[in-house]
Amino acid sequence: MNKFYITTPIYYVNAKPHLGGVYTTLAADVLARWHRMKGEKVFFLIGTDEHGEKIAKKAEEQKMTPQQLCDQNAARYEQAWDTFSISYDRFIRTTDPEHEKTVTDVMKDIYNKKLIYKGTYHGLYCVDCERYYTAKELVDGCCPLHQKKAVVLSEKCYFFKLSAFQRPLLKMILKNEWIIEPEERRNEVLGFLKNEKLEDLAISREKVKWGIPVPWDNSQTIYVWIDALLNYLSGINWHPNEEKRPEQWPPDIQLIGKDILKFHTIIWPAMLLSLGIPLPKKIYAHGFFTVEGQKMSKSLGNIIDPEELAVTFGAEALRWMILSLFPFGQDGDISQTKFYDKYNAELSNGLGNFHRRVLTLAAKKDIYPLHEADDFKRKIKSVWEKYETSLDHLKFESALTSINDLIGFCDKYINQKEPWKLFKKDIAEYQKVLYNLLEGLRHLGWLIQPFMPEKSNQIFASLGLDNLEKEKPLTKGKQWGQTEFKKTIIGEILFPRL
Ligand code: ME8
């Protein structure tokens, strides 16, 4: 059985889930469900990033200990992931003792390999990003992400010999041994590695107390990004000194947003090379979205709360809408109006209306025997082909377009055949037409499964199939003519009008 290990970034617990973060995880969940549907053994890792100065400060403001704040906010994340039906296999927290052990062991291993040395760091630091910037990266002395003045810091710390990895990484990318997608992101990393000199990286902090201690020097804690990246190893119980390696490694895909590209394509692989273990098969960095043309930010007050949106549209509708608005690897713009338009056109008037229309017609007879139908069969086959290629290439929006295409085809078929007239004059023909439509609906149930698992169950239940259908392998489910339809039930409206 093929294995599929997929990760998302671990979220900062200093804030509650926002739409940007939910975007990465929704996409990862659709992929995880798609690979499970294909019969693969999936391991889907998510988690929370809980150390560092930002979190300690926030806890102080809220008169809590950092651990209390982390517990409270990690629980919020778990709750949000339940709301959005995120089918993760493990939720790793960087304050978990197992994680802390992996980090400690990994640091010792790299230290023993003489890839870490002590020095003094002077630099321009953004407290919110928890990272140093080069003067060139700042905009008028301010952090490009937070627009806050960077502060000058000088501290004793340990350095990781990142510079030693510039050439090996460049070579691996050029030889496609280290895959970064999409192409623009790969070019961005290549450009950086070709034109800039990679500096050694300060990997510990003297001033930050809320962190994992450096194993050989308790006066320092490990830099939060090093700590965080190692969740991808601790999440599968990986330890440097254990002979037996977890079967999940390496990840088949790591999904990230483009803002954290360098951490994942330079620092992360350099750490893995120093540990002597294979690199992840692919890193994919998705785009960012703006809200009505503007960057989503607290100061502009346009942060969208995904849980509020889920109340308006339903969590599953939101899963569909957010992945269909623009191509995954690109930037895009979202707005309330766009969500309303999508909901009405594709879900309420599209899939929802078709579902109700067919089941209302189907209620006129008890049984619809199985039969062959060339045109319908051909259409469904071509929809599956497009859909599968799209999902295998992370083209979520185009997979959803193929689903809409099938819905459009089915709607047109009803209008052409006018089954309500056939019912009066040719019942055998009526049953055939209805069989095709019900079969179309069954395929839609399968096609939407990774995107809207509950709605998919609802469709199977209304076709009278329920668990029988879900237990089938995809190879069988996607074929034409699986079963006769009997005792269909209209059931609840899939997508109520707003
Ligand atoms: O970066 N559009 O956590 P995080 C699209 N803890 N995606 C967005 C976005 C937007 N407007 N805003 C944020 C961290 N994201 C670190 C990760 S991993 C070892 C450590 C995405 O909570 C962002 O790209 O700030 C990232 O993938 C995710 O939200 C979590 O961001």
C-alpha cells in the first residue's frame, strides 16, 4: 500500500485561527482525504507552534503563564479543526515532552557533528516575526510584514553552519533532487541561492526564556523556528539515536504559505542534510490572499474569522468556496460578495438544486434498474480523468470546475429529456433517464468527498446507499453502473438559500 505523509505548518498559538491559516490546512485536508480515497495509507500531521518571545509576551499581557496561554489557544485550534472536519492523524504541540526530546536529541546530534559553534550575533530583529532581518530586507527600517521598527540586538548565541549548505542545496534544486513548487517559488529560492551569500544562522537565544534549553548550555534556548521545523520529525516520533526509522519519513508533500518559503526550503533541508536523512519529496508554497484588494491585517481591521464565515455558509460550503476562488499556487482576492455569489451559483443553485430536482423526480417510482448509457458514461469518465489529474497536481480549483461541469451537464440533460413528460407516456424510458441522473448524482457524491465529506454522505444516504458506498474502493466507485437505485429519499436541503 502506498504511503502518503503530508504536513501543514504548525500554527502560532498567540492568536486564534484566521482565514489565512485555515486555507493551508483545508487544502491539506482535501489532499489527505483524496489520497485516502485512492486507498493510500495517509499520515496527516498538524499542530501548534508554542515557544518564543511573542507567546511569552502575550501570556504576560493576559496575566497567564505561557503554558496556560498555549493550552487555552491550542484547544481553540483543535476546536476549529473539528469545525472544519480536518482529518488529521496527529496534532503535535511544541510543548509536548516528546517534541522537546526530539529537538534536544537533534541539536546534540548536529552539535556533535561540529556544525554548531558559539559566537556573537548583531542584528536587526523583528519581535513579531521572531527573526532577524538584513538591512536590505527592511522597508524604511521596518519589518516588511509587520511595518514595525526592527530593533538592534546583540547577543551571545550558537550558530548553525548554514553557509556550508549553499552549494549542495543549489545543486539539489537544479538536479530536481529537491523539489519546490510552484515554478515561481522554485525560481525565487534558486535566485536567492545563486545571488546572495548564505550566512550562518543564529539558532539560540539568550534573552528568550520561553523555549527549549540548548542541551549543552542552559543559559540559552533554541531559536523558535528551529524548534518549530522539527515538529515534522517529532510528529512521527523520529529520534536521531533510534535505529528503527518511522515508516512515514520522508514527507510526500509539505504544504506551506509563501511567506515561510525560505525557512522550509533553505534552513529545513540544511538541517536534514546535517542529520543525514532524506529530504521531503516536495515542498509546495501556496499564494496569499488579500481581502477586497487589501492585505489582511489587524490594523486594517479586515481579519476574517473563519468560524464566523462557517456560521453563515456552513463549514463544508466554506471548504469548497475558499479552494475554488483562485488557483492554489497563486495570490488571489476574497470578499464577502464573492463568497455569496459562489454559494448561490455553485452550491445552492448548482449542486443543491440538482440534488433536490433529481430526488423529487425519483420519488415517483420505487426502483431504477441498472443500465448502460454511452453519452452519460463517457461524460463521467472524462470528468473523473480531469478531476484526478487536477487533484494530483494540487489544482483544487480546476477539480471543482470539473465537478461544476458535471452538474451543468446533468442539468442540461434534465431540460432536454423533460422526464416529467416521459413519466406520463413512457415509463421504461423515464426509468432510464432517471437512472442516469441518479448515477450522475452518485458520482457527484464521490467527487465532492474530499471537499465536503458530510455533504457526500448526505448524497449517498439520499440515494439509499449510505455506508455501502463509502466502503467501496475508488476504482469500483468511479465506474458506471454500480447498483440499481431503490428507495431514494429527498432528505434535507443540501445548501439552504441564504
Ligand atoms: O507561520 N493568505 O504560523 P502562522 C494565505 N508558526 N495564507 C496565509 C495568510 C494569508 N493571508 N496568512 C497566513 C507560522 N497564512 C509558523 C509556522 S512551521 C514549522 C511554523 C498561512 O500561524 C501561512 O503561510 O503565522 C502559514 O502557512 C499558515 O498560514 C500558518 O501561519
